Amino acid sequence: MFVGVVCSLCIFFFAARFVNFSAKPRGGERVFLVAHKGRLWWVGRSGELVETAKAEDVLYRAYVSGLEIVNARLDENSLRLMEKLKPALGSPYVVEVLPKEKKVLLLKGVSVRFNEWEDLLRNLQTLPEAIKRMEPKGEYFLSPQGLFYKLRGGDDEKR
């Protein structure tokens, strides 16, 4: 009886260790970060939510908010958009991307709006110099020509 219990426990722990090991994602599967239900998630190449992200993951890559996620998967349009935005998501100046608003949040809480994704992608190299001149928590518009315009409104209007 005792030997049977010990053998059962050994088999259980071996199986649990194997299942736990095989459930861990491979490093190559984590491609994008998305915000979903109050957490940040890693998304795999095929659009599935792979695992929750650690706080330090956000230090190295921007995350995307406001995407439609159904059954722990991104739809094809969202996945194509994220592939297109790979250079922006890897930029050290971009913190968050909000696709529905065509807006990115930069370091210092700076918000930048634009008309087309190509405007952002084409002008990524201007961000290091531009952010030096931008006011913390300021709102800007990025023109197709790469010019940043400060937007008025908000608290400044009340003063």
C-alpha cells in the first residue's frame, strides 16, 4: 500500500512537472504586448495571448491598447496592424499605442496624434530630438511632413 502511494505521488509529480514545463511558451512566441482586462499580455505570431507580461517587459517595448480580443486571440486586422507597427513598438520613446485613436503615448506622458500610421512610421527617427522640446503631458499632432504641432485645449483653456 505504501509503495503504491509513493509510486502514485512520483508519477503525479513527474506528470505535473512535464505538463508545467510544456505549458511554458518558447521565447520566440512572445512577439507583441497588448493591454487586455487590466493586464499586459504577450501575443504570439498567430495572434493568441501567450502569457501575462512582467512589469519589466514594458521597459523594453511599447504595448497596444484598445484592440478587440475574442477567445484569447487578436483578429487578423489587429495582427496585421501590429506587424506594420513593429518599428514603433520597438522604439525606446514610444510607451503605448492606441490604434482606434491613431495616437501614441511617448515618454514624459506626451501624446502624439496623426492621420495615418505611415506618418508615424516615416518620422520615428525625429522622435529623439522632438521629445526634448515637448512639454511633459503635452498633446501634439504629427503632420505628414514630420512637423509636430502643439494642440491647445484641456487645462490651459481654463486659466
